[in-house]
Amino acid sequence: MDKLKEKDINTHVVAVFGIVQKGNKFLIAKRSIKDPQAGGKWSIPGGKVELSEGEQILEATLKKEVMEEVGVEIEDEITYLGSEGFYRISGHHVVGLTFLCRWKSVKAEALEDQDEIKWVTLDEFKEMKDMPDYLISRFGYLEQFLMSSKSF
């Protein structure tokens, strides 16, 4: 029996997403209408984990992506909330990991591939219309965490 070759192993793209908390509000960002992946839809900052080695790769990627997309510096401590699998428009399968992170400094603004940002409470988020399913599920992770931790 032939050994399985590396090229024959099905792999995934790994992406991290951050729900940034500042007080009792959370940051959402509307993706650029020109973005081929979910253009014009509300989301949270995040991106693909690049090929690199070393420790704290998820945390470093999350910090970099939040800074690039919305200009916010986040605290070192992040909390894992949940995960999902989805396909990019390229056909690549993505494992998305969602984290709660806390605002550290700098005023948020729409930067790389973002058209608009907004700070919302959990109740305000629930009242927003036409939110994409992926964002509703990520905020569902947040709500479950807040209810279980009683920290809200």
C-alpha cells in the first residue's frame, strides 16, 4: 500500500475573527462593496492565518488583522468563542475561529477593505436587519459565553 503523500491530504485555510469589546459595545464592520468575499455585508475584523512558524500564531494574526482592518489595538488576552467551516468563493475550505478580544487603544475606523464601522450592544445587534448568517452565529457564540460567564 502506497504511503499517503502530502499533496493528497485535504487541508483547510485557517482564519481568525475578533469580536472587539469596548465597555458593553462590540465592533462590527461593513466589508467593502468591492470585496469579492461577502462584499457590502456586516462582519467582524479577521483574516487568514499566514504560513509561518512560532508560538501564538493565532493571537498574532488576530492582532494584525484587527489593526489592519479597523485600526484598533487589542489586549493580549483573547477568549475563544467558537468555530465554523465554510467555503470561500475560490472554493477553498476555511476553518474560522472566533475570539472575544478587548479594545486597548486607538479610535476605530474603517480601513483595509472596510466601508463602515459601528459599535453596538448585543441588544442593538439583535435588532439589526439583514445580518448575514455567519455574523449571527458568531454573535451567538458571544451571547452564550456572556451568559455562561455572567460577566456582562
